[in-house]
Amino acid sequence: MVSHANLWPLIGVAVIIAGFVLRFNPMLVVIVTAIVTAFAAGFSPDKILATIGTGFIKTRNLPLIILLPLSVIGLLERHGLRQHAQNWIGSIKSATAGRLLIVYLAARQLTAAVGLTSLGGHPQMVRPLLAPMAEGATEARYGSLPERVRHKLRAFSAATDNVGLFFGEDIFVAFGAVVLMTTFLREAGIEVEPIHVALWGIPTAICAFAIHAWRLRRLDRWLDRELKQARPAAEATSAAAPVLSARSH
């Protein structure tokens, strides 16, 4: 006897995609998706409420875990963490934004590969430290930076953290995605050990590192070309200003 799987719960995937495409509040999108998926799976309203309540009780300490580090980082920023990071990296003459980000990419991938995924991240590492250090290294070489260059450096800093984490954590045996893949394959009758899945993530991580490191080297060349061209124009403008001022008088 062949039993047909209920595919209606997959409607939750369409709901969450539509919610994010339409830029609705992420928390609202997740809640609506959970309710729609539960109804499509045949859950009764009582069971849905009970499941949501149980999940809330189990994770009620999660906001405290998230907010405490953010509070500490906020206090450090208030007392000059960003400025100290910029000044320190600016004192290293050989430092460039690309070289700094390549070193961080390697460290992020290696730490994520052994399960230390919380050592980096946008709120606790990129915003208070990595992006200001990339800006400081560039300012030490070229002087004041246009806003578009600052935004580009911040974007590359965030992208470097994403690439390092995404491709590094796939090498960790106990990573959730590795466990999910091995479980799915086992249910399909394919026996695969988690260590084999993790090992096959190493070539992908190496390729990701090489490609993104090449992009970071291109970033250094772009900064050199862009800011060296902008400097003579700015110097000419500043030199012409006193002359025009004297003529007007």
C-alpha cells in the first residue's frame, strides 16, 4: 500500500518568500508562516497555540543571551572602541583594507570549521571592529574617504564575514546542515557518515577562500586607482580656493 505524502505544509515556503520579497516585518512573516504551515499540516488551533507556547518557554532566555553582548559592545563603542581600532590599524604601514580582510577571512573560516561560529558576526565584530579597521587602513594611505568608498568598505567587511562563516561551518561535523543532509540521505537508503560530508566541504571552502581573496585584492587595486585619481583633483580645488578668495576681495 502506497501512502501519499502531504505536500500542503510546503505552502509555508511560499509564504515566507513572499513576505521577505514584499519587505514585511520579518518577525510577523515567521509567525504567519508557522501558523499557515501548521494549519496546512492538519494541526488544530489548540495544538498550534500549545506548540508556540512551548517554544516560547524554551527560548525565553534567548533575548537575554543576545542583548547582553550587544549592550557590552555598545558601551565599548561609546568609549571609543571604533576610534582605537582605526588608530591602531592606521599605525601599521603595510596594512591595506584587502590584506586585513583576507586575514579575517582565513581566521573566520578556520574558527567556524571547528565550531566557533560565535567568534565573529556583524553586530559583535564587523560593525565595531572590522569595518572601522578597514576604513582606518585606507585613510592612513589616502587621507579622508568619500562616503561611497566608506560604504563599499563596510559592504566588503560584511561580505567577508558571511563568506568565512558560510563555507567554514560546513566543515564542522556537528553543524546542523551536515546532520540534516546525512539524516535525509539515510532515510532515502543512502548511508553517509557526517565526517565524509564535512570532508567534502573542504574543497568548496578552499575555492571560496581563493575567489573572495582575489576579490579583496581587486578591492585594493580599485581603491588605489580611485583614490589616487581623486587626490590631485582635491588638492587643485583646495589650492585654487585662496586664489579665488583673494580675487573676490
